[in-house]
Amino acid sequence: MVETQDIMGLDEIEIQNTPIDDINSELVDLIFVAIDESGSMDGYVGDMKVSLKGFKSALLDSKEIDEMLVARANFHDRTIDVGGYKKVDSFDENYATYGNTPLYDVIVEGTKKLTDYMDYLKQQGMRVKAVFSVFSDGEDTNSRNSLSTARKCIEELNDKEIVTAFISFGSYALQEAKNLKFKNILNVGSSASELRKAFDCLSKSVIDSSKSVVPKTNDFFDI
């Protein structure tokens, strides 16, 4: 189990994420989106930018926008960049590719930051739901963390009734998602149209989940 309370102080949580005074709703939907920026995605840079722009636009147009805070995490080579939970209008639509795929590392770090902030908000009296989503086109190639450690993180999120969702762009990442114990897996083909379809489905699923009273832990992509 990932220990969170001793990792990040309260001041640091407020600095990295949206301060409690800037949240306009007592109900908060935290949305974690990890984006694979490995070199194998090089042929889809332009399409990814279009897809990310569409994802952001769809969330901004939803009636639940005031309840949503989004964190984008980028992973490539040994670089893991997990952003804080911010309002949707600050979501970064840029995209670039470099090197290998540290998938397990982004899951471990992303789990720490999500559970830290989620616990903090609950301590402030907020009602919190969360979606932990990952987009990848392949297997892990150079993480410091093991499959076992990353799987324990996903199992912890599942136990907390946090939605765990994996988009496999092509078949190479599909078995990885199953091994990691993601409850919701969307497998799409490796083409520009399938890429846009994937992020369209993700945005619709996030919005639909935000509307529900309880987390849609097992049927997230069924919309």
C-alpha cells in the first residue's frame, strides 16, 4: 500500500494543487490523465494535439465543469511530470515525444499525488470522487518501479473506489493494462481516427461519471 500522509506537507499540497478557497463546489471530481509521450507515438503528434484540445473543450462545455479539477501527467524516458489538480481551462494541450515508456513510474507517482490531495480535500469537508486514467501505446520499457509495485497502486485505487481506466492505443499495451489490474480498459486501433475516438470516449466517460452519485468503478467506458 502506498503511504501518502508522510510524503507531502499540507502547504505543499496547496501549492501544487488548487487551494481550497478557489474551489467553487463542495463536490469535487479529480481527474488524473497520464499521457504516453514515448517515441513510438511520434507519428501522431499532430493528432494528439487535436485530441487533447477536443478533450479539454468537451469538459469545458459540460454542466459539471465547476466540480472538475484535472491533473495531466506526461511520461517518457525517465522523465515523469505529474502536474497538480487545476481547473480545466488550464489543461495543457501541447504534445511532444521522446524515447521510452516509464509506465510503472507514472502510475506510482500519480497514485501518491492523487491520494494525497484527495485525502486533504476530504479532511476539509469536501465530497470527492476521482478518475485515474492512463493512455499508452505500449509496454513499460524503463521504469525504476516494478510491475508489482505499480499493480499494488492500482489495487489500492480500486479498493478506494477510485475509477481506474486505461486506454490501449493498439494491442501492445492491452496485456499490460490487464496485468496492472485496471478495472476499465478501452482498446482502440492505431490510427488517427481511433485516437480521436479514444479521447472523445474518455471525455464523455469523465462527464458521465461526474453526473453519477457514486463512482462508476466497473462500467466507466460504457456510455
